[in-house]
Amino acid sequence: MSPLVRRLSVALLAGAALCAPVAWAQDVARIAFVNTDRLLREAAPAKAAQAKLEQEFSKREKEIDDASQALKNASDRFERESLTLSDGQRQARQRQLVDQDRELQRKRREFQEDLNARKQEELQQILDRANRIVRQLAEAEKYDAIFQEAVYINPRLDITDKVIKALNGGNGGK
């Protein structure tokens, strides 16, 4: 191989090596992260949904608390009076207390199931809006991937504040 060809080959290889990082940098994926837990704690729609649920279920919760207190009072009264009651009266009151307790437990279960179902509905609406916002951000800012779950994330990749700001601003991806 002639010295000229050798120098040209070395120059071409050096030029290719210098251009490789530029070409590689253009292919680097742009990624971001959204902290869903934080979003559901801090976003105004999430706080509003929580307040709405509290208002919607407060009456039933109070009724259950009142029934629980009434059962406790009846149980305390039974314990105080049990020595003076006949066997028949004692058994009847015990059955009554057991029935009250069973009814209270049923109401608590129904309350919890209804509350959980409504929480899921509200949560899903917020997450749907947040996901629309995330897609809009991804398209507008040319992200290749936006993650919601990660073992570790560098804080500079976190766009949760942008999503919360968009959710709070009311332009929730509609």
C-alpha cells in the first residue's frame, strides 16, 4: 500500500471516528418520567375528586359511625345489666347484639366497596386526562418514551411538574 493511500485511509478512518459521535447523538432517544403517585397527590383535579368523594360519602360514613357507637353502648349496657337478666332475656339480648353487629359489618363492607368503586372511577378519569397531556407533551417536545414506573430516575428527566401544571390549568388534553 502506497504512503498516499495509507494516509488517505487513516484520514478517512479518523474522519469517520470523529463523525460517529455526532451520528450517534442524533439517534439518542429522548426520555422522560412522570411520577403518578405525586400527580395524584398534588394535582388540583385529584384534590377536587378527593373532596367530592368525602362529601358524597360523609353521610353514610356518619351513619355507620353512629351505628357503631350505638352497638358499643348497647353492648356496654348489656354487660352492666347481664347479671340481673333472666337466661331468656340474656340470650335474646345477645342475639340482638350479634344481629346488630352482623348488620353493621355488612353496611361497612358495602360502604367500603362503594367507596373503592367510586375512587377507581375518579382516579381513572384523572389518569385518562393525565395520559392525554403526557401524549401531547411527548409530541410537542419530541420525546421518544415517557415512563410512569421506574426503580430509579434522574430528577432532570422528571416532567411531573409540567403534567400537574397542565392538569391544574384545565387544558387536560381535551
